[in-house]
Amino acid sequence: MFGAPAWAAEGVPAPATTAVSASAQAPGRTPAQTRAAGLVAQMTREEKLSLVHGYFPPWADRTPGAPVAEMIPSAGYVPGIPRLGIPALRESDASLGVANQVEQRKGDVATALPSSLATAATFDPEIAHAGGVMIGSEARSKTFNVLLAGGVNLTRDPWNGRNFEYLGEDPLLAGTLAGAHIMGVQSNNIVSTIKHFAFNSQETGRMIMDARLDEASLRESDLLAFQIAIERGHPGSVMCAYNRINGDYACENDFLLNQVLKRDWNYPGWVMSDWGAVHSTEKAAINGLDQASGQELDRALFFAAPLAEAVAAGRVPEARLDDMVTRILVGMIETGAMDHPVSTTAETPDYAAHAEVAQRAAEAGIVLLKNDAGALPLMATAKRIVLIGGHADVGVLSGGGSSQVRSVGGAPVEIPLTSGAASSFARVTWHASSPLNAIKATAPDAEVVFVSGTDHAAAARAARGADAVVVFATQWTTEAQDVETLSLPDDQDALIAAVAAANPHTTVVLETGGPVLMPWIDAVPAVVQAWYPGQRGGEAIARILFGQVNPSGRLPITFPRSADQPPRPTVPGLEAMKAHDEASNAGSGSSIVFAPFPVEYPEGSDVGYRWYEREGRAPLFPFGHGLSYTSFQYGDLRVEGGSGLTVSFNVTNTGDREGTDVPQLYVAADGSGHARRLAGWSRVTLKPGESHRVTITAEPRILAEYDTSTPGWRIAAGPYRVHIGHDALDNELGGEATLSSQTLKP
């Protein structure tokens, strides 16, 4: 049972000053909590209430009393309390850079990182950290002190429109890299959120869908990703999600916010809502929401006058209001946002240096999916190279929604949306990083031509006789909309088939938000997954294609062979939502109110590759897959068990060029029938013929199951199967460890 929260058991301490010595601290409180409590004790109730709801600047001029003159167009604004030295919160989207989606701030550009799936594909916390440092510094230079970054929702369905913003399907990988990214953002003395807590697993009906999953499965999958990321990154704020979880909205969900986050994980910062995700005053406040964000997007200003009245009447205790404000201040103090306020005058970032950060991330995250007969790298001696499709003459595709960055160099292609849930804040946009120009620079002696690909016959004619052909295939995805089919849009499958029939030396480069079906896979010798490659995507792709960079990316998400392989072959609620939108656009049915619809998750905690193993389904490309222009071999495995699990083994570069490998450790209890789980990995760079001894210690919670009766994590005593491989299906090295029984806190 959930016991009474701290704010209900005791009042917040009220020291006389904000500078409190260690000896004067309240028992069990950190210095930041004690300092924050001292500030709260000096506030009027009106000042406290001013911190627990934020404005949405584009609409704030419609709100009586909003400090419009202090705002710039952005995601959000919360006024400060100057007399107490508390700065305003100036909030900007998102994980891939400082967003300015539909150019609310005219002429303001920023450096665009590759999609988060590309960062996840690096399996490299240093890459994630560097990206966070970069975008956090740009946020600060643009006067923002809260970056709405840190997306860590697990990929349960390949058609989720927001997959590109997240870090894949594995909780250990996603949590580790999210934590590194958050830490990088906050190194600039600004706040990073972690989002969307929790189970924001689809965009269709995201405001009304009800995700149904038992507690143990939640703890072992999506919640574990958040837990690891919070432990590693210490985000100042947690953003709760739009959807319901087991009946209650995420932003008024006692189990998620009070029991898991604040009690079990002892999270000290504050919970802010997603924009438009608040549905009540008293229930939300009592059940753990600390701040309503962008209040103009909610049905009512729940945390403004209604909360003031509820506190005055005692329906929301004053101690709970104090707790809400204390948590906001703790997040600001611990990240440095309190003591290092941002300037109100913008500065110009070092865009040239930041572009290098984005390019390095793209190069490390691009995945070589297929490379028959050494089709890649392309030979520098090629005389004629034909590029086809994807607007590769001018740029690379970007994902849409709140993470959309208006990048340095402008948008060479930008297509407004005329309908759909994302039409008000998203455009189909390309970054100005031309693969054509980059390939011309890389192969100056070759004739490099571009064909749009709209005419399949013309594209096939252009491809005939070329030394190399590269087809750029694109799939645009966005927040607020899921993909209705995993097939490439605009008849691109037929284009690839026609070009491959005309020239056997055809490489396909995919710029997509996630997995797509590949009916042409047997007809092309090489396939490169470039994701949304960001600010310098064109240069990164060229360097991979010509071998100036040896590909080292590994899939953070399973690529299905057919649409019926994942747990849900179609999008739950899609047809009903489409019917509603059509009725609304036709001028009838706009008053239709949908009841929440449940979405069941039969895979439980077996997300992604675990589902495929459990169900005996062979995907097109498994989690962890990725090829190199060299080869690696593993040997001499040694396994140590007992109270933990550690493995060591040799990795040898058996090829003829330097490369980076990502050996992966998978573990499952022997005889349990459970699918294997990624328990650790390493990233190692080796010269030809070089060997390196790698040691990996398994994350204990991956070895465990969550026991709700304990409650906590329980590692069962007995034998465990150990696999060291190049991906989730590979069994190059195998062994066994015997572990002793253990329990770990929730």
C-alpha cells in the first residue's frame, strides 16, 4: 500500500534564511531541499501559486494577467520571483536541438542533431552526452533555461510516429543513453526534462488511449528505462504524458507519480505536465502533478484560480502546495539554473563547431544493414554515379513535431500540411545538407548526377550503365500522427525495384523514422539506414558510402519482415480517429467526444526483440544488427557468477581496415522460458589484426524479475544462459553462470 507522502505527514521546514549550514539541515533532506524549503517559507501563497502553472507564449496574450511582455515565442514560460532571486523558467523544445517549429521566432536557427534513434544506434553514451552538451549550450545562448529533452519511451510498435524522438526498444540501452544526454544538457546549468512519463507508446488518440499493462511488466520495461535514465542523468524535471495508464491519466496517476517516482525512486525534482495533459485540479495535485505547463492548451486553467480556491478551502493542503514549489526549486537548484540565470539577450552559438558534433553523431549512428559482395564502400575510381530520389540534391529529411529544429542553412524543402493532427505545428522539412554536393566533393573526378525519381522509367534509364547508383528513400514521421503503413510512401518501393532491375550496383539509403518494409531487399546488394541524419547528414552519408568512415551503428529497434510480425499489426483506434477527423473537416461531428479506448500489450515486458524470440518470429534485421567494412571475431569467454554476473572475452579485428565493434551481452535464466535480455555491451575500436580483452558487468535488474509481493527486484538462484553476439540473435559465444538469490529495492 502507498503510505502518506512526506508533505501530508509533516510541514515543509521553514528556516529563517536560504543559506543553511549542513548542521542546520532538516534530517533526511539534501542541501538543495533545505535551501528550497527556506525560500518557500518566505513566499506568499500567491507567489507559490505563480510557480505551479506556466504559460504557452503563442496564446498567452489571451490569458488575463499573463506577463506577455516578458515572453518570447517558445514552448513555455513561468514567471520568477525576483525578490527571492528565483529566475523565470524559459522553456524550449526538445531532444534534437532548440526547436522553432513553424518559425515563431523569425530567423532563429539552431543546430539539428540526428534523430534520437540514430543516437541510440551508436550504443555510445559519449555521443549522447556530447549531443546533450551541444544543444544545452545553444538553449542557454538563446536565453532558455529549460529544455524539454530526454525522450525515453520504449518503441513497442514500429509505426509509432514519434519513434524517431526516442531511443529504441531496450530499457537498458534507452535508459543509459537518455541519462547521458540529460547529463550533457544540464552541464550548461539548465534543466532538462525526461519524458513522457509514461507509456506514451502511440500518437493515435494519445489524449484518450488507455495503456493496459500489469505492474511487473511495466517495471521491467518502460519504467526501467526511465529509472535508469533518472539515476544516471538526474533530470531537474519529469514530464508526464498525455495518455492514461490502467485507467488514470498519466498526469494524475497516483501509482506513477507518488508511488513509483517519488516514493520508490525518491525523485526530488518536479513533475511538469505535457502541454494540454492536465484534466483536473484536486486529483492532479494530490496525485503528484507539481506544475501545469502551457496552461492555455488545457480545457481550463486548472492550476491557476481553481487551485488557489482549492488550497484556500483546504481540499488541497497548503503543505502539498509547499511540496510542489519546493520540488520546482530543487530542480532549479540542483541543475544550476537557480544560481546561473540565463541572459535575456541572445548570443550566437559556435554553429561550425556544433555542426561537427551533429556530424559525428550521424556517422556513428548510421547502420549498414546489408552489403553483399563488398558493394560498399563505393570505389573512388567510379566514373559515373547516379543519385535518385529523396531530394538528395538539396538536403536530408527531418522528423516533424515539437522536436523539429529549424536548422542552420535553412530549409531547402518545406511542405505545409493541409490536414491531420500535426498540421498546426509541423511541416515536412529537409535540412540543407546536400548528399549530392557531399558526394561530388568526395568523388571530384566522377560525374555525379541527380534524378528526382518521380518518373520511374526515367530513373531506370539514368541508372543504366552507371558505375554506382544510390537511391535515397524517405519516410516522414511526426508527433501527433502514427504511420498507417510500414511500406515506403509515394510508390518508392516500385522506384527501387525499377532502378535495381536496371543496374545491379544499386545501394538504397533509408531516411526514415523507424523500420520500413523492404520487398526489394533481395534485388539490391547494399542498404544503409541513415535515420533522420541531422545538420550534417549529407556529409555523414557520403563519408559512410565511400569508406572514409567505417560504419559502426547497430539497430536499437527490430526491423520486421512483414507487418504482421509485431504485436500490433495495425494502429489501435486509427479508423475511429480518422472517421472523427473526416467528420470534423466536413463540418459535422466536431462535437463528438470519444471515450477512452484501451490498448492491450500482450508482449508485457518482452518488448521488441524479446517478443520476436518468444514468439519464434524471424525479423528482417534483428535488434543490435549492423555491418562493418571489416570483420570481428570473439573468443576465450570467461564467466563469473555468484552475487553478480561479469563476462570477459577477446574481440579481434579479423579484417583489413580499422573499425569499431559493439559486442553485446544477452542473458536469460536457464529453463525459465524467458527471452534473452540485453544486459550490457561494449564499444571497441581496433586496427586490423588487433585484439582487445573486453569485460562487461551485467545490470542486475536485467537479471531479475520484478516481484510485486516483495516489493522489489528478485534474482532467482540458479543457472543463467549467457550469449555474446553481434546482435540479439547471434550466438557466437555462449556460456553459463550460476547466480545466488538476491533482492533489490524497487
